[in-house]
Amino acid sequence: MKLKLPCTVILAAALCSCGGSPSTLPSDFAIVSPPSVFVPIGFSSASFQVSIVSANRSNQPISISVTGLPQGVTTTPSSPFTINAGSSQAVVFNAAANVTANQQQVSFAATSGAMTHTALISVSVAHPVYAFVARAGPINLPELPSDVYEFAIDSNTGSITSPANPSTIFNEPPYYLAAATLPGGTFLFVLSSTGPFSHLWTFKVDPATGTLTNRSTIDFGDTEPRWLAVHPSGKFLYTDRADYTQNQFCITAFLIDPQTANLTESSCSGELSASFVVPPPGKFAYATNAQDGSLRGYVVDQNNGSLTPLQNIPSGQIQSVFASDPNGRGLYNLAGSTSPGCSELRIWTIDSASGSLTPVNTSFGPVECGPLSITFTPADTFAYVTSSPFQTPNGIAAGAVDPVTGNLTNLSGSPFSTAWFAHVEPSQGKFLIGLVGNGGGSYLIDPTAGVPAQTPTSTSPFTGNLDVSPISFGSGFVVVLTNK
């Protein structure tokens, strides 16, 4: 997958000669591909192809000037440069690492003698952001491969691009994704499984293209982990292990090498869990017991990631940990409701000193049966809960986040448009990125009210005939900022 967006600007300089002396006739620009380009901050990978078309096939030199570039953005070749009529020139945009995300009109001016023609090109400069989706080939069509599918996201405009070859193919269905941005780059961790046999894959994300490169694979044998979680520091990767042959059931912590993301198993502690989350700043962790559904709290050892029991909240209902907010003030989890097959959202305030949980009496909702994901704006001011589109009614429930307790208060008009799973774009927080129908969609978020648009600003369909198959809440869909 590539962020390179080649756009051809044809500068039609109609040159002819009369009585042996050349003269220049009026001419126009013709932009024959999208009149915009996305420039990823910190990389030189966005380009325009500039061509000069001559009516009389003259090769007269035309001077090209580029003005209005965002601060910190340059071009190669630098402006001004010359193109002979009838020739082309690739113009590469370069955005320095410290550039502020911005979108503005840039002028391309072609000058021949006293005549100049100008075209405006929209240049969007932003940090590269990618969405990754786990997809599984239908069971009744085993010849169709499973993959991790990629979208590129422009955080200025919400534009979602599905590149020509976006997929990383697996021999067995991937079902859980987690990501970490480390000193050595951004990495994607993927669980895949066929029956009881599972693998943990580590991929490096190319920040300029979104391409995944496999760095390592761990064979879990006949154990089948159900989830992945990355410590907020990026030091540890957690998963559950159920080794029935050794009668060993625990939460396994791996040390993550900060440069290569190589994994080294460091501890096996806690209990077999159905789900797990480590709220920022990473002092405490919370899980649900796989047998009785009770909610468990742990103190996290900052040296090896091991877990020491902290709190046990019994429950007569099956619970699963959902998420924490970006500041780690609240825990959001699901619990079985009185309606058969349904779950309800519960909110707990996290004591920052002790890690103990206090239930919050909330009126947020209604959250329909089977809420699938919860996501927060980077400023931790608004939250969005998605429900299954197969439930009626359904939609994106939106709430304002209480800065002390983490409680959610319904936004006026909630619920809004439907998305299967959703994440707030992490670079600027202007768009809600969701799985919509057979592809991805972005919803513009009102910066003051927090209300998402009712219809997507941009959509991009999947290519291929594969089912989207996240196994558990939000697990098969992540949105990654690669060079924060």
C-alpha cells in the first residue's frame, strides 16, 4: 500500500510559428488526475507528474514556479524549475518531521515569455495514519485467503484510501490485532488460529506506505489465546495462555524490544482471562475471569510486566473488559443484561493511587444489545460506542466524558449513524473511522459538541470477497498513528 498519489498536471503551451518567427498563443492548464496530493509528515513520498503539452511539438523550455507551500514543505526539484514543452517532470513533496498538519492551496505557474498560466493544487500535510482490519475467508470457500487489510487515512480531510494491493495474506484466519509505536518504529501484532493451533505475528509498519513486513512469528501450539494488550509504555505485550497439557493457565507478559519489537516471554501470572486492559499510565491492569466472569484488578510490575492481585469484584454475570479512556480515569466493561444474548455497558472510576474500582451510576445509553467498540477523542472529552448493525435500533452512541469520574453523558441526538466498529483518528481527532458496510468510512466530529456526522465524509470499499471477522469487541480493527 502506498501513499504516493501521482497526479499529472498538463501545462498546455500551444506554441506555433508564423513567417518563421515563433509566437505563443493562449493556453490552459488541464489537471487530468485528482487535483490534490497527500504529503506524509517526515517522508518524501508524495509526488506530482508535471507535463508540458505543445501544440506544434516544440521543445521550448517552460519555467515552472511553485508558491504557497505550507511552512516546512519543499519540492524536489526546488522551485523554479524548467520543463521542455513535450516533456514531463516528477515533482516530489517533502514535509519535515516537525511540520504542523495543514491543508492549503499551492500554485503551479508555467511561464513562457510574457505568458503565465496557473493551476491551484490542494496539498494536505499530515502524519501518516493507517487502519488495519482482520478478515477471514468464508468457511465454505476455503480457497479464499484470509488477510489483514489496510486503509490510509488523511487526518486533515478524513479521506480514506484503499490502495491497489493492501492485504497481507495469512494461511490461517487472523482474529486479534494490537499495535505499538516504539523508538524503532510502529509494529502490528496479530493473532491467527486454525482450530486450537495459534500463532502470534509481529509486523513492522512502513510509515510511508503502510506496508506490513513480518519480523517474527511465535507458535503457540495447541493453546488458543483470545486477546492481546500492549502496555501504555510499549514495554510489554500481554496475552492469555491456556496450556491444558501442562495444566498452566495464566496471563503471559512478553518484553518488547524497543527497536525490533522482538518478544521475550518474561512472566506468567494472574488467571486465565476472557479479556484484559492496561489503562494509562500502566500502574494497574484489569481482566475478567474466564470461568466465573468476575472482574479482577492487578498491580503491574514495571520491570517484567508480572501481575499481583489487587481486587476481585464477584459477578453472577459474564463480564468482559472493554476499554479505558486515554487518561486512565475510567474503566468501561460489558456485563450480561436481563435480555437474553444482550450486554450492557458498565463504568468504573479508577483510583489513580490504589487502582481500586468504584462503580459509576450512569444513565448513558441506551446501548443496544451487543455493543462492539468504544473509542475516545485524543483530548478525552467525548466517547463513541458502536452497536451491531444487525440490532434494531442501532447506531453510534455518543457521550461527553466526565473529567473526574469518567462517566458518560448522552450527547443530544445520540445515537447517530451506524458503524460496525469505530476508532477516533488518533492524530488530530477530527474524524471517527469506522467499518461501514463493505469497507471503511470516516465521520466528521463536531469539535465543540462532539457530534459525529450522520453520513461518512469519505468511504473506501474493500477489494476482494472476504468477510470481516473480528472475534471479540473491537479486536479485529485498529487505527495506527505511525510517527507520533
